[in-house]
Amino acid sequence: LFDGTLWLDDEMIQKGFSNRLGSQMGHMPVNGPDGTVSLLNRFSIDRKVLIHINNTNPVL
């Protein structure tokens, strides 16, 4: 179980909701080489669940 996901680190800035990066607020982006998908792919776990998907995340 992993919490705190935005699609992009600067998603909140791009959408005009914040002037801070997600990483500055304790959130990790889903995409990219340092994102949660890449991080979770390193583990051989049968089930991986992402929660707290922000309303600005296009994955919704």
C-alpha cells in the first residue's frame, strides 16, 4: 500500500493549485524514473495498491 501520488511532480503547479512541487509536499509522482511505478516494479510483490490519487491526477 503506497500513499501520496501525483502523475507529475509539478502537476499541482501546472493545474494552478499550488506553487510547490509534489515532492516538496511529501508526495511522489507516479511516472518517471523516480516515480512510484518504477519504485514498486523493483519489488516482486503480488499485489500493489496506490491510494490517495489526487483529483488533479489524469489517471482518474
